[in-house]
Amino acid sequence: MATLFWIQTGACGGDSLAILSAEAPSLEGLLAEHDVELLWHPSLSHQSTRHYDRLIERILAGEQALDMLCVEGSIVTAPRGTGLYDSYHGRAKMDLVRDLARHAGAVVAMGTCAAFGGVHAAPPNPSDCIGLQFDKAAPGGLFPPEWRSRRDLPVINVAGCPAHPHAMTQTLAWLAGGLPLRLDGLNRPAAHFSTVVHQGCTRNEYHEYDVEETELGGRACLFFNLGCQGPMTQAVCNSDLWNGVSSKTRAGVPCFGCTSPTFPRDEDLFCTEKVGEVPLRLPLGVERSRYMAYKNLARAAAPLRVKNKKMES
């Protein structure tokens, strides 16, 4: 049986809420079918804080095995590197996480805050927040880049704000089963961060023909004017729909790029930065000159149905 301990640091609890909607496997299925013992979760455990304190003591003493340590929330290091803005019984949580991680088979950053600093690390970052092993896109957060867990793994970054429910439960299932886990360059599970949000988006046809919205509420593409980061953001939101039903772009909201280390952008989330008519950021793997030439041709060739923003029945 694999043991799991979940701790919240500088967090809103969104990842805890999101994991409750997982279905493949569900959180209950993860525990029952993948033989995982939930030692503690701040919202789901019913035991007293005395039990929590004793559990930590036993883990640090080597009396209780810890296979998976899940950290939800950014690491608060203020004031002046003490971390006491986020403390428990007078002890900085960043120190508690550091001590627990020494005993963990695997450490999983649940959400972009734990992975890269996230919302709390946005300018002016008054709490001096960082991620577990990254400070935004720069390697090195609470732990240096060379840090490894007992299973010789770096911190596994299940990014998202919140993280996708299946990215969380499937990563934990793989770890519980002792299976190898391929990571990308940001230490995110490659199975969930190898495609972009643009793939599977219902607005793709409009994007290809460069039929763009200038105001929210329409069904055309949100990339050129309304700040959509879908073509640059690696996540499964449109290929594995949330609750099996929807996603941001399907609901008419631009993708904010919440799985990226630079999230949230220090700019208007509903506006595409451009030089003249050309967006500053283009889809991953695309050459600027060819892309813009293609778009001009595509716009001219767009079917009337697409230009009129009408969907076929």
C-alpha cells in the first residue's frame, strides 16, 4: 500500500476542490483500486489536529512511511526568508515541507502555485512566494534543481489553476503503482502536458481561417484579440474535458495559460499584445513570417458560413 500526505501552504484550496470531480480514476477509485492510504488531507480528513501533529512526528522520526507528499499552494518565504507569514504552531510551513520531503518517495506539486509560484508570486509578490523546485520559469525554488526524492525523482509539477482532475489522480496512480513517469522540461507529467489547449478546441476552424472575435460572447476564435493562450499552453483541457463536459474556450472564455510557469501574465488577460496586426506570441512551433502569410491567405479563402460565424447543424 502506498501512503499519501497532502499539505496546503499558500493555497486557495482550488486543487483540492478540483480533484473531487475526477472520474478516471476518481479520488475514491484512486484510494480503493490503486491501494493508496490517505494519511492526511486538510479538507477531507476527519481526525483532530493532534492526530495531524503526531502523524508528522512519526513521519519525521521514520516510524511512518511516506510514499507520496502532495503540496498544494505556493511556498511563502516572507518575511526576510523566514517563511513565518505562513506558519503552523510557530513553525514556517516551508520548513515543514522541506522536512517532510526528505522522507517522501515522491513529491508532487499540485497546481501552478506549488509548481512555479503561481498567483501569489505575481508582481509585486509581497509574500516572496516561490514554487517547490522552480521560481516561475527559473529552476530552483524551495529546493535546488539537483534535489531528488527517495525514489530519485525531482518534484513532479502537476500544473494548472487549478490542476486538471485527471492529471492529478492519474499521476498519483502511476506513482502508487511504481510505474515510470516521463516528465517534460518543466518536470510536468508528459502524458498531460504534451498537447496544447488549442487541440480539440471547438473554435479551431475560425482560428484556421483567421475569423476572430473582438468582444466576448461570440463563437469565433479568441486568440488574435482577446488574449487566448490556447495555442501556446500545454494542457489537456480540450482533449479531456472538465467534468467530461466543457472547458474555458468552449464556455467562451479565453485560455489564460494557467499551466505555464509565467502564469498569471502581468498584463491584461483579455487582450492580445500585438505590434500592429501581429501578435507578439504565436502558436508553439510556428514560424512568424510563414504564419502571417498563411493567415492572410486563409482569411481570403474562408467560407461564407465561417465568415458569418454560423455553425453547421
